[in-house]
Amino acid sequence: MHALQALDQSRMQTLLASRSEGLGNVCRVMSQIAFVCLVVCSLNLPAQAQTAGTLPGPLRGVGIDQRLNEQVPLELMFRDDTGKAVRLGEYIGAVPGRPTILALVYYECPMLCSLVLDGLLRSLKAVSFNAGEEFNIVAVSFDPRETPALAAAKKSDYVRRYGRSGAAAGWHFLTGEEDAIRQLARAVGFRYTYDATTNQYIHASGIMVLTPQGKLARYFYGIEYAPRDLRLGLVEASAGQIGSPVDQVLLFCYRYDPVTGQYSLLIMNMLRLAGLATVVAMGALIVVMLRRDQRQKRGR
């Protein structure tokens, strides 16, 4: 009898322990999701609110400051996914006319960095340009403890999921020393901090588009990037070196808004374009009618 009671108590303790562990895991996941939402939403706060110190304590000093037209230090040294020391300029500005998408992430980030890279991947799949042909992608870890092995694993995963030939030569994952990382982050306006209590980095989310010369051309915030905006950003950064005449027409109708990090429709330019199209159509109609009248006169 005592043995049965002891067995029942053991089973009950095991059941309660498993349930407690499950609830603990759920709470940890929910807290991570809430933290990500808080970080992403903080990017949309006006600059006055951030400077006024109204952000929660862990997020103060974290954000992205636009450095449009500023030069990225191409002489900085990092390590590629094989462990080889490489100069940043080997991937940015090495090919004339080819812009670069830059993402500052860290590879063991529990959630937000993967969301940034996944959002970029979804957007790139909807854009006809190919990484390694029309543009490059450079992901740089801002955690100096991370190794080329982690970078290699990330590269293998995203190149496979991207699924386009030549992507391995155009999508690079780098690691580096703390000094080089901080210089690059400072140059692009990427502000982050390390939280010793959670052993994680607190940071904002976004990507940058660089010109073929390595100057900052466009910023896109958050974890989702509209394929149209990303395409137009690449076309503008390349100064028309990539893209089609249709892209040039779209750039006439859309303007980049640095506050929102998106392209907005220019109503006046749309009206001008519609007016020009109307004039051209009317002119073509008049020419056709005149030629028809001339043929009729010759026939009579």
C-alpha cells in the first residue's frame, strides 16, 4: 500500500514538473515575442520621444540614425565564412555599378536577427534582380564572440533557401573584432547595447542599401521590406546602372521618404505623367486622322 502511494506521489511530482517546465518555456517565448514587438515598435517613435528619454530603460541608446550619403569605411578588416581575413571593400564597391544591401545582425540572436534576414529573403525572392549579378548582400555580426563557423552555417542556410544560381558569390556573412564592428556600426548609425543579465544584445532592426562606391543611400526599417521599395532602392543606389526603363518611370512617380524608410507616391508627378501620356495619345490620334484624310483625298 505504501509502495503504491509512493508511486502515485512520484508520478504526480513528475507530471507537475513537466507542466511547470512547459509553462516556463511558453513564458520565455512570450517574453521574447513581447520584447521583439517593443523593439520594432520603438523604431516608429518620433525622434523627440527618444531624445526625451521616454523609451524603456533597456532601449535607451538603441536605434538607427540615418547617415545618408556618408561613406562606409571600406578598409575595415573582417573574417569571411572560411575564416579568411577580408577587407570590407572586397564586397562593397568592388564591382562598378553594383550596389550592396548591408545587414547588421548577430547569428545566435534568439529571434529578431533571424526575422530581419527572413524578411530580407522574402523580399529578395519577389525581386527579379539576382544577388551576385546586379547587387551584393553583406551580413556582418556585431557580436565579436561569434565565429566563422556560425557565419558559414548561416550562409549555407540562406543561400539554399534563396535558391538562385550565383548567390553564394553575392551573399556574404562576416564576423570580426570588436573595434572594426563598432567603427562600422558608428559609420552607418546602428546603435546597440549588450545586456549582461540576459547575455543578449539589444538592438533595432533594419537594413541599408549602399551605392557601388560604398555610400549610404537608403534605410529600410523593421523586419518586412516591400519588394517594390527594395527594388527602387537598389536602382537608385546604382544610379540607373541596373533596372529597366519601367524602373525609371516608377522613380519619377515615387519618392523615398527618409522618415518612414519607404517610397511614397508623388501625386503631382503622376498627374504630369498622365498629362504627358494624354498629349502623346492625342498627337498620335491627330497624325493618324490626317494621314487617313490624305489617303481619302488621293483616292478621290
